[in-house]
Amino acid sequence: MTPRQRALHPVIWTLLLAAGLMSAFSLTPKQAGADEAAPQASSAGILARGDALRGQTAYESRCGGCHSLDADRIGPRHRGVYGRKAGSIADFDYSEALKASGVVWDAASLDRWLSGPEAFIPGQRMGFSVSDAGVRADIIAYLKQESERR
Ligand code: HEC
């Protein structure tokens, strides 16, 4: 063993132990069979647990710098966005990419947009994302609530 290998030794054992524990857990009979559906089901689960009241606070602090419900600012107004075609406020100066996207805003598309707008619709113009899935779900619940309350 080289000194470098010796130094890495405890690290490797820790990784092996962690991998062993993880596979031990994922092989418990309770989880077997559910594995394939899990990621999809859990993100839908997180979206379903979105809370509009928490979402309002998060919306005001994170989105309020550029958006509001009833007035266009740096970004377009949001009332009615849930169920609306992307890029469809007539007097807002959208990117061509967003207008041409063909996206309709629902929980799934909003979740993808807020996770990373550029990855979802390359060439768009919103330089902001929300990494926490729970916060995204809350904001989406709030946008949905306010879109229904016209
Ligand atoms: C730094 C400014 C900025 C912030 C912060 C921001 N946005 Fe945006 N947003 C924009 C811009 C600019 C656009 C238009 C993008 C384009 O035309 O490509 C946009 C577009 C959107 C659209 C598409 C609307 C439509 O009519 O198609 C949604 C939905 C949206 N933003 C949601 C949010 C939410 C929710 C937040 C907070 C988590 C947020 N944005 C934060 C600037 C911002």
C-alpha cells in the first residue's frame, strides 16, 4: 500500500459500510417492488402537500422582487397563471423561447420551471430557481389558489 492508499483506507471502508447499509435497507421486503415507482410518486406526493398559506410567504419573499399577482413587473403578472399557456400575457415582453414553448402551466410544468427554468425551456429569460421541492410545492399551491380566485 502506498501512503496515499493507506490514507484513503478508512474513507473506503466508510463508503463500503454506507453502501452496505443502503442496500440492506432497500432490500427489505416492505420496499421491494415499490422501488421503480418511488421517485415519481414522491415528487407527486410533495406537490400534493403544498400549502398555499406557506406559499404566499415564500412567493412574496422569493418571487415578489420580479412578479406580482396583478401587475407586470420584471416578470409577468401571475393571477390566472395556473392553467394558462406559457408566454400568453399579450402586453408582456416575453422571450421567444417561452412564447414558442407550447407549455401550459400546471403543477408538473411549474415544478419543472421553478426547479430550473433554463433546463426546462432553453433561451428563456428568468434567472431564478427554487431548489427546495417543498417550497416549490407551497408556491405552486398558492399560485393555483390565486388563479382560481379571480
Ligand atoms: C429575477 C427576476 C425574477 C424572479 C425572482 C422570478 N421570476 Fe419568474 N419570470 C421572470 C421573467 C423575466 C419571466 C419571463 C421569462 C421569459 O420571457 O422567458 C418570468 C416568467 C415566469 C413565469 C411564466 C409566466 C407566463 O406568463 O408564462 C412563471 C410561471 C414564473 N416566472 C414564476 C415565478 C415564480 C413562482 C417565482 C418565485 C419562486 C419567480 N418566477 C421569480 C423573472 C423572475
